[in-house]
Amino acid sequence: MTSILFYMFASLLIGSSLFVVLNRNPIYSVVMLVFAFANLAALYFLLEAYFIGILQILVYAGAIMVLFLFVVMLLNVGPDRARPQWAAMDRWWFGGMVGVVGLTLLALVTRGMGPLRSSAADIDDGFGEIAPLATDLFSRYLLPFETAALLLTVALIGTVFLAKRRI
Amino acid sequence: MVVPIHHVIAIAAILFTIGVMGVLFRRNAIIVFMSVEIMLNAVNLAFVGFSRFHGNIDGQIFVFFIMTLAAAEVAVGLAIIISLFRNLSTTDISEINRLKY
């Protein structure tokens, strides 16, 4: 049952990500990306990363995508017009090459994974909930945690500086 | 949990490839940015998968930091796109070529 759910959410995730990349209307792309991130959160829940799953919904599907939606509506970006540059052959060449390399990597990964542990390890009760994460975050990872706070402050100031017309 | 780990990694790899294709093919800067987000999330999925399969919480902590970084990056990147649009009134990356000459 869990695996059926996993594959269902995974195919929805891949389908909606493809839609994001292939669709020509930015608004539809943003909405489908929200849907994709919700599916990704479901995958996190199934992989027993509950706190990360909730963060995915709150931070990504909530805050970040609302920011994207705001910018798309603020700039009033319409659908892509005719695509003269899409015919540029070098781009297709490069993209095709990346696609082939990516799929080759994929094949190598899926075939060569034999010696890696393919069944899950035993986990303690409460794995992936807030308590064990918070314990590590405030002991072993305290310095990176505070650095992340500093980074967010810098990003806040930088954003105001960049987006404001006159300071 | 019955899903083998290479399926998780395969999904992450497909997602990453979709993101790369979006960055290469789309010309709208906002869509390109969204494709970068897809790539970040593919990496996060691989981290969470490995964390689960090794029974080690460190991968999830890494994902936590990546999310913080992504939030900061999105805010700054969208501010750059807004100021680009203000100066050039376009978000088409094939028309934004001032550093080229």
C-alpha cells in the first residue's frame, strides 16, 4: 500500500514538473509547481521525514511559491510569444546532449546500485520528527544554524536594496 | 517502507534532468528560476531518501539548511529579476545580454 502511494505521488510529481517546464503560461507553471511541491511533501512523509515534509509545505509551497506568484503577477508576464529562438539548433543540441547524459547516469545508477543497501535500515521511534532534529540542530549543528540566520538577515537587506527604486 | 532506494534516486535524477532541461530551453527568467528550484528539490529528495535508508538523521538536517538557503536565494533572485524588468522591461533572457559586449 505504501509503495503504491509512493509511485502514485512520484508519477504525479514528475508529470507536474514536466508541465512546469513545458507550459508556456507562467501562471500555470507556478500553480503546477505548487502542486509538484505538495506531491514532494507526500514523498517526504512516506520516507518518514515528517518535519521536513511539513517544512516543504510551509516554506516551499507556501512562502516561496507565493513570492513567485506575486512577481509573475506584478510584472504581468504573459504567455511566451512566438518562439523564434527555439529553433536555434545549438540549444537543442546542448539540451539533447544533457538529456542523454542524464538518462545514462540514471541507467548507471539504477543498474549499478546492487552492492548498496537496498532495504531500509531499522529506525528508532520518532525518527524524522521535530525532537531528534532539534536536538542535533542546537548541539552539533549550532554554528551552521546561526550562520543560516545571518544569511537570512543578509538576504533580507539585500532584497530591499535591490528591489527598492531609491534608497 | 518497501520502496527500494534506487527507485528514490531514479525519481530524484529524473526530476533533476527536468530542471536542467527547463534551464536550457526556457527563455523566461522566472521559469528558468523555477527550474533551478526543481533541481534543488531533486537533491533534497535524494538526501531524504538516503537519510531514511541509512537510518541517519543528518541528511534531513542538510535538507533543512538547503531550504533556508533556497528561501534566501529566491528572495534575492526575484529582486534581481524585478530590477532587471524595471530597467529593460523584459524578462526574456535572450534579450538580457548587456554583459556580452
